[in-house]
Amino acid sequence: MSDLFDLSGRVAVVTGGSRGIGRAIAEEMAAAGAAVVPASRSADAVTQVASDIRDAGGTAHGATVDVADPESVDSLMDEVVDTFDGVDVVVNNAGVNPDDALGRPEDVTQSGFEQTVAVNLEGAFTCARTAAPYLQASDHGSLINVASVGGLVGLPRQHPYVASKHGVVGLTKSMALDWAPDVRVNAVAPGYVATDLIEDALNTESVRQSLLDQTPLNRFAEPSEIAGPAIFLASDAASFVTGSTLSVDGGWTCR
Ligand SMILES: NC(=O)c1ccc[n+]([C@@H]2O[C@H](COP(=O)([O-])OP(=O)(O)OC[C@H]3O[C@@H](n4cnc5c(N)ncnc54)[C@H](O)[C@@H]3O)[C@@H](O)[C@H]2O)c1
């Protein structure tokens, strides 16, 4: 097989790596040869993910982080460098969409809005800024932001989430400009993926059907289907790709 997608020798940090899309990205990047650091708030969960990856033959170290806390992000990057001697890839995947951030604008609480932006947007920026010296020292520096279709189009009843993800898409473009030619910065914009994040929607038949009706491929993605595009963006196969947001949405944004 061509080595275009080979991540051997690279160290990849995946925030929100304890489950869902982040876990799948960590597992698949490890299978592509990277040493991976699944990082999330639960020590037990990331330790288990790292252990599972090692059992499958990969290289992994679980680390705790709260991306909304800059000191915690500092500690994470120190731990990664102590463990693997550098950082080549950061996947800003940690994200939330809390109940009190859902609904018509007048129903959204201040704390719901702030929490959503603190994790999805500020957290992504903090991780990028903190990893910057390591990414810039790497020959393969790559930042990948996990945005959403909600970063490209409006979604009713998800205003803080949509605002935060549009911010992530904006950051992707502006950081790509400042960090070129040393570090490539890209985003993936998933459509609806069967994870805990959208459990309520999947369990409400009318909402579930409406989401399927808006997805030309007429199904929800599996978390692993977001991992391939992330590996592409991290790899030499995407060596001339920066500042882009890759839709991985079953056609949602074609309409
Ligand atoms: N599931 C979908 O349909 C979908 C669609 C588009 C985009 N996304 C995005 O994909 C990413 C992953 O979502 P998912 O569906 O796997 O959700 P999930 O809820 O299954 O996983 C989210 C992960 O983020 C972690 N996390 C949350 N807050 C954190 C914090 N403050 N610090 C560190 N880690 C934190 C959680 O512990 C978990 O590991 C998110 O950014 C989400 O917005 C998801």
C-alpha cells in the first residue's frame, strides 16, 4: 500500500478521545502508525482507550484534560512531550451541546451558551495555541479541528453550538494563514454521527426521521467514518491542503 497515509513516527493528540468520534480517530490513527494520546476529562476512560489501542498493537498513552481550562491544556502538552518527545498532530475533537443550550434563542441560558463556546471554540483555540511550538518544530505539523455541518449552515434550536462551530471553521482559515508554511490547519465537518452526543435526537422518532430525510445518504455515520478523513488531513496525502473544511456529512450540505 502507498505510504501516503502512513502516520508512523508521528505523535497525535486527540481531545475528547474517550468515546465517540474522538475514540475512533485515536484508534484509526494508531492503526495508521501514529503514537496517539486520547485525552479527555475521565482518567479511567482514556486509560481504557489507550490500553485497548495497545492491545490491538498500537502505541498509545491516555491523558486527562479539560480543554476549557488553559492550565489543564498546558499540563496535557507537557505530559505528551514527556511521554513521546513531541507533538505532530492535534485533533481538536472535544465538544459539547448541553441541554440548556438547545431551543429557541430566548430559551438558551447564559451558562449554556458560555459552556458551549468555552469547550467547542475557546478549547480548540487553547489547545492549538499551547501546541503551537511543538507543531511548528515538527516536519509534519497538522492541526485538525472537528467542526460540524453546524459550522457551515444554520441549524434550528442549536444556536450556541452553531455559533461555536462557525467560529471553529473561521479559526481553521485564519490559523492556516498564520501558520503556513510550517503547520497545516484543516477541519472536518461531520453530519450526524451515531454517538452519545446525539442520543436524544436518535431516540426521538420524529427528530430521527427528520435528520435522515435531510441526509441524502439516508443514514447516520459511524464514528469510524470520520476517522478516515481525519487521517487524510493529518497525512502526506493532504500535503497541499490547508485552511479547508472537509464536509463528511452524507450530502447534508449539498442542498
Ligand atoms: N455526533 C455527531 O453527530 C456530530 C456531528 C458533527 C460534529 N460532531 C463533533 O464531533 C466531536 C465529537 O463528538 P461526539 O459525537 O463523539 O460526542 P461525544 O459526546 O460522544 O464525545 C465528546 C467527547 O468530548 C469530551 N469532552 C467534552 N467536554 C470536554 C472538555 N471540557 N475537555 C475535554 N474533553 C471534553 C467528552 O468527554 C467525550 O470524550 C464534537 O466536537 C462534536 O461537536 C459530532
